[in-house]
Amino acid sequence: MKIGRAISFFVYLSLLSGMLYARLPEAEFKLSDYGAEEIVNYKLYGSFENSGKEKFKYIIKNRPGLIKASGTGIYPNKDGIFQEPVYKELNKNKKLEASHWTYSGKDHELNFYKWSVAGEAPGVKYFNVALNLERGGLIRHAIKAYYSVVINFPNAVGFTFWKTPWYPAVAAGDRIEYLIKKYPELELEWKNGEIKVLNSFDGDVGNDVVICSPGKLINTKNKEEKLNISLKVKKIIGKGAVRLVQYKNDHWQLQVGEKPYIVKGMVYNPTPVGQSPEFGTLTDWMQSDLNKNGAPDGPYDSWVDKNLNNVQDSDEPTIGDFKLMQEMGVNTLRIYHESDHPNAQKSLGKLYKDYGIMVIMGNFVGMYARDSGATWKDGTDYRNPDQRAKMLKSVKDMVMRYKDEPYILMWMLGNENVFGGACNADKFPEEFYKFLNELAVWIHSVDPNHPVALSNGDVLYLDKLVKYAPEIDIIGANAYRGEAGFGKSFYRSLKENADKPVIITEYGCPAYFKDMDQDYAETMQANYHEGNWNNIAENTYGNGYGNAIGGVLFEWMDEWWKTMNKADPKKHKIDHPWGGPFPDGNMYEEWLGVVAQGDGSQSPYIRQLRKTYYLYKDKLWKTKN
């Protein structure tokens, strides 16, 4: 999602999520002016109008005083940057002449100074100034800068790569919350602060309404949090071993066998180097048996290249992906139904019996023109009764084939269809969600034992989803929002607009970035995953908004065919087909795995475990549900 120019129970929770709060990092650079106030008292320098209502506005009445209190890089101190010695040196050496959109790499000091003088819409500009302060380790100053965006630019808007609106002030509020939680030694609280956008799900900024309650940043001491938990049951969905339970406090819990189950999921599609669906050469991983030993290659024959020499040495025994994922803490795979999987039930049964891993079984429901009979050029048309009939048949085949299998956790319909992908769900969301509702009604009629979820494109068209697909039990979202996770605003908007449990159906980050060495890139990937998983855990039953039931990591291993240059699937490419909130501002889609395939010569068996793998294994997913 590229930001465009238009643009105590604490102990239990920490064990559950693997969360160990970080110490404040050392600053990578220094400023000569951090402002006279560590927490700016905005009421001293102006007045708030319509706080907590539409058309909130902060009116500056003492600009010199506010400039002095704020410090370098924080609005309205626009000219202070020119007095910084480092800025003068960079400017003198012509280091700041390129487009500000290219300043997104590892040199956060350079990025900070460039963004501070960028010719950009102020809300977008000052958010990126704050972001580079944060990434440069100036955490306290970054929080001041983010809060300034909330105060001064609540209505600012940008656009993502997908042309959906992006509100810098909402993102700034989420990062304030994230940093305060990550660094409790700051002893800060954003009291009564909240910013949200009404009518935001349709992608039309013309009808959006921003409600800003600026609250107040205050110093606080660590205090015991009371557990917001109620054991009284309000609602139960499901008649079998898998069920959804809502309690009197409106929090949700997914249960398996009456025990809490937090989805620690993995998207698993172990594509061998050289294969590509673009050329019709992609083999079914459940059947692929290149060494002819009677077992699928990836699940049972892979091995860990501990010394990264691309050779299976004597101390590197065959172990298999299923065992590696079990050791990592994975309890769920997200896969898609294929009608021609002759070995699926045997493979998945063994996965569950031997490794205790359950399955989210999905159907694309016309995404990528799958199962609709449409061509890729024309795409699935959800208004077409013949195509709907074909998709219904595919869903029926899936449910009737697997509904009695003990490893099924839930049904998953679609995969971010509303973003458009050889289908017209983006143009006709009402028709799309109505069709999903028909599918859910049918599934419930034959299988009351498993919930029905959908995989939405973030929260786009959430209002229509709620209105036209009430039979959907779980709202899933593919969401890539940055290393802070999905934000308080994400879970709040779902809580307020759709009283249903929530699962993140895709989240992840590449392990390659331009001008970064591999070790640093892997560190950045791990940091991103830690922030995302902690944000999920902070909103599970008994915490936060209590509507999160887990997440599905994207993905197990790198796939070498996925980017713009698809001509050579044997080459691990560094193209970046779209931008977004990643360490250098770009998505490198062939590098999303938590394990690598080395130089490709030993594919499909070699696995090089990245830092993110060990982060989940040793910390985030170390404990059982």
C-alpha cells in the first residue's frame, strides 16, 4: 500500500503473545532543538474546536510559543530545520535534491531531513517526518511529532497503491499507541485520545467524516491493569467441536473442544524454484515426489541448511516442513480447495494426526477467475447466474468433501476479492457480498459444525459486507499496515461496525530491501512480524477490543515467480511491484518467506531459517493456546 502524493493478568497475556517489551533504542542521530516541552501543552498555545465531533480544529493563537515548545521537525516549527548543522551540511553537499519518495532507506537521518523540507501535503509530510524520527530511535520526539499530526492535520488524506484512502492522523494515533505499549519506560499515556473516520469503507473520501478527540499525552507511572474479562456466555455459534463464543463483555473466543484456540496460522504453498503458474508448470505440493520415495517433497523431505552453504551436510538431517512448522508453533495452515487433489485428505489427515495442525480450507470464489468459468481477461462477474452456479458447485464440492474431517477449523471464502483480480467484486461489492451470503447460508445448512469466514481486502466495503453478508461468522482481512501492526483503529472500527470475531488472513513483510545487507533485512522482517503479532494478541479475548482470534502469516517460504518480471522463475528477483509501509517503502514479493530456498540449486528441499522463524519459535508462539 504505497502512500501516494494525494495523500495481574499482564503476566498471562505476555506468555500468550510472547510479548517482551523493548527497551528504548539508542538514537541514530541528534537534533539541536528537542523543544522546550517534552509533552507539548497545546492548550497553552491555542484552542480546540469541536473536540470529539465533526470538523474538529486546533486554532493556533501563540505560534512563537508553540514553535519553541515543539522543536525541530514538528509543526509549526517549519523553519527550525534550516538551523540544524546537519541539514546545512547535507544541503551544501546536494544530498537532498532527489524526490522525497526515494528517501526511504536505512539512513533515517537523511530521510528525516529530506522529508522535513519536502514539498508535500503537510499531513503526509509530517507523518513521514515522525516515522523517520521513530526509525532513527528518537522515540520521544517521534511521539510528539505523531501527536502534532493528530492535532494539526486530522483531515489530511493520502491514497494507497490500491487507490484507497489513507488518513495520516489515524495512522499517527495508532503509532502513538504502539510506541507507548512497546516502550513502557516512557511512562506515557494517551488519555482519551481517539481519531476515526466515518463512512470510510467505500473508498470515496467525499462522504468521509473525521471525528477527532485529541485527548492528552500525560506522564504516568506503571499501574496494574484490571482484567476486562467476563465468563458469562452471551452467544455460541457452532454445534461441533469448533465453535465461536461471545461473552457478556462482548469479547470473542474461538474454541476447539471447548478449549481456547488462537489461530497461529501459516499460508503454505511450497513452490519449487523454476515452477510458475504463469507457465502452467506449478505442481501440487501434496503430490510432488521428485525423489520418488513415496512422500511429498516439501512436507517430509526438506532439510535445514544451518551453515548456509547450499549443501546438505552430514549434520543436516531431513526433517520436513510439517515438523519445522510444528516446532515454530504453527497450529493452522491456510490452504485452498483444489478439485484435483487426490491425496489431499490423506496428506491433511497425517498433518493433523502427527503434528496437531488444523486447516482453514478456502475457496477463491471467483478471484483470479477461479472456478467461475470466466476468462482471465474478462474476469468473474458476480452478476452472472451461470458463473455463480459454477462457483457454488465448487464450494459444495469443497464442503461435502471435507466437512467431516477432524482437521477442518473453518471455511474461508475469497481472497481480497474487493481489490479486484480478474473479478469485478471491486466494482460490484453489493452483488459480491450477497453471493457470499448465499454461500454461507448453504454451508450452514449442511455443516453447522464449522464457522464460515471470508478473506476481505483490509476493511474496504466493510459497511456493505455487514449489510449484505450477515451469515458470515468471522471477518478476515488481508492487511499490510506496517511494523506497528493494524492499529487500535482497525480493531475498533470492526468492533463498532461489525460485532463479529476477526482474523488477519494475511500479514507479512519481505526479507529483502534495497541497500540493506541480508542480516539487517531479516532483522527488519522480524521486527515487522513482532509488531503485527503483538497487535493481534493485544486484542484477543480479555484484552483490548477482544475481537481478535488470531492471524495467518504470509508466508512459509519464498516463491521465485511472483513479481513483474515473470519471464524467469529460476531467478530470485528484486522487483518491487507495489509500494507500501515496509522498511524501505517497497514490497519485494518474492521474499516474503520466513524460510529461504538458498541459491535455488537444492530446491525443493533446502530450507534456510530466517530470524523471523526463530522469533515465532522461541518467543511469540512458544506457549500453547
